[in-house]
Amino acid sequence: MAVRWHVKRNVSEPILTPSARISAAIEILDDILARRRPAADALKDWGLAHRFAGSGDRAAIASLVYDGLRRRASAAFVMGAETGRAVTIGMLRLQRGLAEPTISSLFDGARFAPEPLTEDERARLKEGGLGEAPPEVAGDAPAFVLPSLRAAFGDALMEELKALGRRAPLDIRVNALKQTREAATAALADLGAEATPLSPLGLRVPMGEDGRGPALHVDPLFLEGGFEIQDEGSQLASLLAGVKAGETVVDLCAGGGGKALALASLTGNGARLIATDADPRRLAPIHERLRRSGAEVEVRTPRTGKARADVLVDLDGTVDRVLVDAPCTGTGTWRRNPDAKWRLRPGSLANRIAEQAEVLDRAARLVRPGGTIVYVTCSVLPEENDAAVDGVLARSGGAVASVATDLSSVPGLSEKVRRTGRGVQMSPALTGTDGFYVATMTRIS
């Protein structure tokens, strides 16, 4: 049942009690479960309907909702029901480590608080566990991708699934076009920023116990272009692309431009960088990001509709390096996008595989003989990774060959990544990053 809210205040400071925040999270989770909608949309609608809630309240509620989605299957298993209430109660125990008495104090039935725990709920909190749960439940993953995940991780399956269920860290990439990492560390000392373990460009900003971090998008250093918010795994993928000054490089699936900006920073604007994307809407944020960062990138935006034309045809066979940051299921980003795994369907995987084949074939036409294709996904599914590389190699008729990805640019990385048949796989359990895959190919003729 939806909670009736009567408070009428328009402030930015938190005004809701912890129990009231839990009631809101239950209401939003019920909406997500019933309508299978993205969490961001449900949270936005709740916020618009409850404008009295402060920004701190909304952030705390979002944290509860996302934690609930991280443990959706396991929490429902422990509590014996898949409702917003059951998932929230189970999450508070499994994800946040709260004991039954503490949870009971939050579910006291007071004004705006959830109804008191039932005897069955108390018993499940005290005695329930995941010992008999199947791996897709214990690991909080859709059952239909378990065979693929087992093929990717082998005996490390449960370790990796548990790592994918934890919160992601908050990482930023220092913009070397404007300053050094040391200077950025000093400028962000009040936030406690520290160097990332692997990326020489990264800083990690501590988050609170509830998973909330500082509002980096309004930090003066960010507004001046001093850094971008970017997972360490994405930074490493940019480094492994191996771009050199003097090269002509196409970022074929540039989206908002995160990796294009990283490549400009890495080369000191010394490479000719061309960014494009099949969906022009994805390119919209890149222009402001370029202005802020000082990165020099040529953006080619395709037209839509009947007038659509190939904006890269003049570059066919001449490009030194093509970065294919391919559209994928995003299974490697489940730490930060936990609702995405529950909306994943077999049909969406098939669609992504078809799109990957299309962009890889386009990359093969762009690159010159002796040039390089770097294929990147944020997926941990072999169908989107090694199998996609095998596909373009077969379709090229020998014109494209697989080569080992050079890891020497990132000291210590070779001991951490999982090597696959065609590339390397990063993962939360091994590298502490999102699940990025990188493979390198060269055009023979």
C-alpha cells in the first residue's frame, strides 16, 4: 500500500526520518516490480510527487532502492516474497548487515513508518539464509545468463557475482590537459580523494556508509574541466587502446564522449580524434564536455531519417586506429546499474550481438592495412566478447587478425585481469573495476 504523505515543506535539507525513507523505498520498489520500469524513472516520479522531500532524503531513498535491487533475488528468497517490503527487509539484513532488533525499530508503525514486522518476518530475519538457494538467487542474477556467466568465470562464479552485487566506488579521471594527478589530489583533499589502484589517471573519492558520494558535478574543479567522473575500468580501457600522438583515430561508438576525452588527454591533443555514434542523441553531451575539458575532438553527427548518410565514408581504409566501445548488455556494470540486470531479456542480448557485429564490420572497413581495431565492452558475457571477435575475424575472410592486447601501459594489470581466448576481462573481484573487456585486432590487407 502506498504511504500517504502530508508534510508540506519545500526545502533541500533532509526532513524525513529513517523509517519514512524506508517507507518511500518500499513504495518505489513496488512500482518497479509491478511495472518493470527503470529505477531512475520510478525515483524521478516519486520525487516529483513528493516535492517536500529534501535532496538528502531523495539521495538516501535512492540508495535504499538500488541496494534493494542489488539483493532483489536473495532478499526475496530469505523473506519468502518478492514485494517491495520483503526485498527491503531482506536487503537491510543481507546488504546493510542490520540485525533483527534494529530492523524492527525501523518498522514500528509510527507516522510514515512501515507497519511492524510480523512474526513470520521476524523468524525469517533470525533464521533464514541462502544455504539452499540456487546460484542465480544467491548471486542475484537472471537465471538465463547463468550458463554464460559460468563460462566466463568458472569456479570463481559466486565470488564474481557477489562482487557485482556490491556498490561501485566513485572514481574520477584527472584531465592531464589541465593538471597533474598530484595537483588534483591536493585540490580535492577535503573530499579525501586518493589515487586509484591501477589507473595512473584516476582518483577514488570516498562515499558515505549509505553509498552516497559528494556532488562532484558542481565542484569548481569539475566545472573548470579538471576531471571527469569515470570508472577506473573505463580509464584502463582507454589506456589499453594504445593511441599515439600523430595517429588518426575514430571513436566509432562515442556516446557522451568519455573515452574520446580520455584519449585526447592521454595524447596531449596530439592525435586526430574523430568521434561519432549511430545514435546522434547519445552524442549530445559531448560538446559541453569538450568545451570544458579543452580536448580537441572532431564530432561527426549522423543525420536521422531518409537523409541519413555515412559520415565516415571519406575515411575508409585510412584510419590508424578504431576504438569500438560497443553497445552491450552492460552486465559488467551491475554494481552501479543493478536494475539493468532484472530488465535484461534474451531478446535484448540478441539485439546487442547484432549491433556489435555491425559496428565491428564498419571498423574493419575504416582501418588501414596495418592499422588497429580495439574492441571494448562493459560486458562479462562471452557472447558479446570473444564470440564477437571470432565473428568479425570469420567475416573478414582473413583480412583481420587477432593480436594480444598490450598491458604494459598499466603496471600490475597483467597479474589481475582474466585472459580470454581473444582478449582480457576486467571484473570487480579481480581488478576492483566494472567488468570491461578489451580485445585488439589488426587489418592484414
